[in-house]
Amino acid sequence: MSSYCNLKFANRVLMICFIILIMPLCGCENQTETNFIPMEIDVNLITDKDIETLTTQNIFFGHMSVGYNIIDGIENIRTASKRFSKIHMQELREGESANNPGLYHAKVGNNGFPKKKCDSFKTRLTEDRFGSKTNIAFFKFCYVDFRDNTDIIKIFNYYTETTNYLKKEFPNLTIVHVTVPLQIHSWGIQGMIENIIKGNLGNIRNGIGCFKRNLIKGDIANIKRNEFNEMLVNTYNNIDPIYDLAKVESTLPDGERVTFRHKGAVYFSLAKEYTSDGGHLNESGSFCAARELLTTLADIKK
């Protein structure tokens, strides 16, 4: 047992040495730590009139895990500021509908299957004509819906077909388009070192996967998300409201965008200050995303 432990420890040391040796060669950007200043809850840009507007709308939000991060951010804002407690919030279970004003949310589809999320969103709004009772509706994809081999053209076409159908079926319904959330770019190397030391095998595997994607393949999954988001914004800008979640995730409090380069092009990635695992949002990230969502919804004029 002693020799086995010694061998295991030696392997970890060798792995750490290997990573340290190749780090200067990897060329990854945004590897340096930044000092993150904790943000105070500041939602003064959302006026009392904006809040009153929100209290008169029936809003539906379809999502999965990152969506719960955003919902948590809104709940934190409601707790911190009594002004927002006027906004009714409720999670809808399967088959449930809502007739009164409020922000209603529910799971749609399954992670890793973007077309099924489109179908689930469409089904939710068409069942019992729920879309005719709703003023604003939107759903978000998850970062796991976009991988290295994802055909973004097919997904985008399927998405536009879904939204076009809903617009025709419910002409009084406002569809909000949501950009795909991102993952951080630099977590692979740092995460591997930390998790090798901690001995967390599950996270080591995740770190190695991220490391390979960033170093060898150029973070193709994040590039796919960026390309889809560019298509979304270019298509619907000045036509429908857009909740630019990816922009929020990649923008630091000082306004600087978190980027990485691949083959001469610049792409955006999730700021590590906004996450604890490289993809989901921590309290700061949840707050930023929630504030932007409330602002986007309040700006929709009915």
C-alpha cells in the first residue's frame, strides 16, 4: 500500500511538472489573475416605473441549470430591494399554466439536445393556448448544447423555424431572443493543477478535457457558441428584444470584455469571476445576469 501511495504521489508530481513546463508554450490568454471587486447590489437604473411595467406583464421563461442561476439572482434582488418584491415569481410544473401577471419559469427539454428545447418551448406555449395568455416569452440554450461538433446552422435554422411559428400562432406575443451562455477559457490548465493536488479525479478529467480543447483545438465549443450568438444578434437586432446573456457573462464590472484568440479571430468567454465551476454562475454572475434580464424585460414597450 505504501509503495502504491508513493507511486500515485510521484505520478501527480510528474503531471504537475509537465504542465508547468508546457504552460509557456500554450499561448492561452487571460491566464493572469485579476482582482475582482465585489459588487454592491445596485439596481437603481431599473426605475419604479420599470417595475410597475413588469408587474403588469405575463412573462414565461424556459430554461435549465444556468436559468436557475438567473432566477436565484432575481430572488436575491427581490430580497435586497423591496421595490422588486412586487414582481410575482413562480415556477410552473408540468401542465401548469398562469393567467395572472408575473414572471413564470419552467424547465424545457434536456441539456445536450437543443432541438428538443425548441420543441419543449413550442409545446409549452401551444398547450391550452398558453401563448395567447402570455405577453412575453423566451427560452435559453445551455452551454452544454454546443459542443465541438455542433452544427450551428442546423440549430439556428430550427430555432428560427420555431420562433417564426410561434409569432404567427400568437401575433400578440413578444419573443425575446437569448444568446447562448459561455464557459471560461483559461480554467483547463489552472483547474488541472489544483485538482491534481486535491486528488479530485472527476475534476481532473474535466480539467484535462478543457485543457485539450483550449490548447489543442482552440476551444472550439466556445467558438461555436460565439458564432451562434453572432448569428442570433445579426438576425434579430432591431426586430425583436435580445437578452444578451453571453455579453453579460463576458463583461467585467469595469466594462472590459473577457476574450481569447483563435486563428487571428477574437472570441468571448465567461469571466472566471462570475463562476465557481467554469460554466454555472456564482452569486456575482447570477446578479449581473438577473439585473440585465430585468432591464431587458422592462424596456419592452407594450
